[in-house]
Amino acid sequence: MLLQLRFFLLFSFAMSFATAAFPACQAARFTTAQKAVIATGSPNQALFTDAVTRALAAHLCKAGRNALATDKHLIKTARLHSKNMARLHKFSHKLPVAGQKTVAQRARKAGVNWHFLAENIARLSRYQFQANRRFQILNASRCQFANPASGKSIPPHSYASLALAVSAQWMASSGHRKNILNRNSKHMGAAVVFDASGPNCGHFYITQVFSD
């Protein structure tokens, strides 16, 4: 399976959703750096968090919400979990890691102060495969893939393409969408860590953490 998602809402004082649509909401715009292919050995977490923020801005705008503010402590919280998931090859909100088993423990370790805390996670392929669509393996050892219909090569993800892909999947899932649109979600940090052992030249473990 090319994509897996899970969500976790720790606790909240209140939740409400706006339904008004705003036609002026614009599609995401990314920087040149965010359009670069992700360096699997050392992804730039701040760059990825900003790309996710941009990808979600239009969705938040349509719900009558401002864009989420990025937070370095939440980025650290997210990276702790993505790194552990990749190291343990385990996709879960809870991992057998001392002092980092839950999102609350990870947030405390990263220095986050909160009244509201929530977490989304995902696992996506390194390459831009389309969900539920076939692809052709041209050369597995060289990570060469193609669209069998068009014959066009399938590229690896950039920060921008990965942010758009994971944001679209999260917004299509009711639980993940609730975390994103929750009125208590004011700050956000995201992180991506690569696991080379995944199928078809590896996959990314992605974590997104929200606080008030």
C-alpha cells in the first residue's frame, strides 16, 4: 500500500468548524527551494513544515481560518516521532521508546507548552506514485519508474509535492481533517524522515503536531 494514514486527538477544550467558503482563497505557492527533490539523508524540516503550511492554507481559508503558525518545538516533536517510526519500521502513534511513547511525552521532551495537542501521521512513497493507480518499474535497482499510460517517468518527491500529497490525503480523511480544522489548532510543526527499507526505493514517515 503506497499510503497509510492515522490520526490522534489528545484532548481539546472546544471544537468548532466554519463552513463558509471564500472564493478568494488561493492555491498553494511554493518557493524554489521547496520545489527541489528532498534530500533523503537529511531533509530540511523547517522547509517541509513551511511547505505543509502553504499546502493547507487554502483549505483553512475556505473554512474561515487563518494559516497555521509554525513552531520549532512542534517541529522537534514531530521529528522525534518520524525518526523513531523510521528506525523501528513501525507505523503507529505509540512506540516502545522510553520517554517518547506518546505525543504528550514527545511534546514535553521537545519543550512544548500546551492546553490542546493533536497529531497526524502518514507514510508515503519516496516517488510520486498516484494512489490506486498502476505504475511501471523500468529499473528497480536504479529507482526508475514510469506511468504505463503516458510513458512519462515518475519523479521523486520534492518538499512541495510531498506536502501537497499528504495534505490532500489528510483533508480527505475525517479524523485528520478535524485535527487540521480544529479551532484550537493554532500552531503546527511537521517532519519527514526517510526509510530506505520501504518498497520501491523507500518511503517517508511524516508526522504533523498541533497545539494551541
